[in-house]
Amino acid sequence: VTGYAVSSPKSLVFHAWVTLSGTVLGFLIGTGLGVLLAVGIVHNRAMDMSVLPWAIASQMVPIIALAPMLAVVMNVLGATALATKAIISAYLSFFPVVVGMVKGLRSPEVSQLDLLTTYAASGSNVFWKLRLPASMPYFFASLKVGIAASLVGAIVAELNQQAGLGARLLQGSYYSQTVQIWAALLLAATMAAVLVMIMGRIEGRVLERMGMRR
């Protein structure tokens, strides 16, 4: 870990940055897809009955078995290692966001919805003025789970790559480098904790601005 420049492929910091880049990109993709899917599920009963069960079923496939297959497909398509890692990370992070957002968008009470209906509020007004603000605590709770899941996905994807904490873990197991394995594990755990803390800080700021500070 020490004695190498940060930009050196032999530096653990270099591999941590490789993992972090895939984690953040996959998390952003998964979050975007999760939010869009949740909005569709809440506003369309057909999607609720058809898409949500498939989204749940998709999480039953073990990521350790799915990652190599996705890696092969992405390689055939000419995708970069970062793109492959981002797809796998997005796969793990989108489901918590879907579940959290669906729960949050459906959290307003019937009396609140009836009140807006009485005032002839449009569907978009109900969404922006009631459903979306009410979903924020659920949304940020799902983001904390999603960012950690995204990190796990990135590390698993790197088991088939040449750089990243996952690659370092695999190399350490091959050559019985116990120190290398534990260093990568501790750094991964630290990264997860820091990412969740960042989500918590953002949550506090957003809820405070919205007057919803708990």
C-alpha cells in the first residue's frame, strides 16, 4: 500500500479510485432507472402488476453468477471495463430505489389526496406538491442501501478485471497475500461507510431545505 505513487497500479489508492468510479456511475444509472420505474409503477396499474414482480424476481439471481455472464456479453459488445462494472452496479442499486420510491410515493394519506382532489389539483400538482415531498425520507433511505449495494456490485465485477479492489482481493487470494486481502477489505468497508455518510449529509440538507428535518 505504501511506497508507491497514488497513480501507480501497485497503489491501493489507485485501485480504490477505479472501484469508486464504477460505483458512482452505476449508482447514478441505477438511481435514475429506479426513480423512473417507481413513478411508472405508482401511476400505471399495468406496470404495477407486470413490472414490479419482474423487478423482484430479477434480484433472485445471485450476482456472483450473473457478473461473469454480463462481463462476457459486454466484452462481445465491445464495452469498456468501466461500463461493464457500472451495469452490474446499477443492477444491484436500482431495486432498493424502486422499492423505496414506490413506498414513499404511496405514503400520503387518503385524506391528503382527497383534499387536493377537492381543490381540483391536477395529477402533476399532486405529484410535485404531495407525493414527491412525502417520498423524500424513503428515497434517501433507499439511496443509502443502494450506494452500498452499488459498491458490492463494482467489487464483484472487478473479479473478472485487472484493476480495482475486487481484482486486488482475487490476486491476494491467488498468491495467499493476507495483508493485501485485509487491506482491500478494510478500504472497501471504509469507502462504504463514507458513501453512506455522504448520503446522510445530503439527506439532512435536503430535508432541512424542505422543512422536513426530523
